[in-house]
Amino acid sequence: MRKNVFGRQFSRDTNQRKSLFKSLLSSLILEESIKTTLEKAKAIKGDADKIINKAKRGDEKQKIQLLQRSLGIREMKKVIKDLAPRFKDRTSGYTRIIKLGRRFSDNAPMVVMEWVIKKEIKDQKSDIKNNVKELPAGKIEKKQEAKKESAKPKPKKKETKRKVKK
């Protein structure tokens, strides 16, 4: 019987399981979304929330002490400088799980796990699109009419009568 036993085992021993969770968390932090199975995503969701909560409290030295056990150096820096300020207004629910369907090989349910608030990326293309003013509909119609008028009229083809066989 499994009384007072919690967590998912995934047919792995303790060290393998910890390593799996650590790699999934670091991928989630660095890449901001991961594609994995539903069970693995559910297993690390609580850990991801705890990491963000630890990064939100205390000064920078205290944050590093809290996070250094579960994360590497690059992940710690990203959590402290990017993710924690992004979630300063939220108290919980930092991740989202989107179901994708089942994997073909073993029929495992696949999901995409990502942060609820995404990083704002400033693209030059989007800046250009935002700065362009749209023309009113009347001006667009006038431009199209002017193009039609300036085009040369095409000569009509001569119609020939065809003989129909009965």
C-alpha cells in the first residue's frame, strides 16, 4: 500500500528523478516553454511556482542562497533578473499547461508547458507596422478606381459562329 507516499516515481530511482526534474525546470526557465508529457509537466509545476516565489522575496544575496540548490548559474540569473520582476503582481499560477494530443509511438499525452506572462519582444517589423498610418477607406477606393481608369481598355474578341452537329 502507498500510504503517506507522494510524488511521481516515473520508474526511476531518486537521483535519476531529481536530475530529470532539474533538467525540465532549467529548460523551462531558459527556453520559456517546453514540450513534454502531461505527468512530467504536472510533477514540475509546483517546483516552478516555488522557484518564482523564492526569487520574489528578499535581497539578491538571499535569493541566490535559496535558489542555488535547485538551479544552475544561468538559470538563477534569468529567474532573478527576468522572471521574478515579470510576476511581481501575481501571487501564484505562473505556468500554463496546453494539451497537444497523444504521442504516436507510445500514446502518451503530450503538452506544452509555458509561463503565463510571456516576455515582450520588440521586433523592428512590429515597430514599423505600428508606426504606419492606415489610410481611410475612401482614399483606398479612389486609388483603385484611378488604376482602373488609367489602364488601357482591352479590345473585344470577334465572335464566331460554330456549327453544331445534330
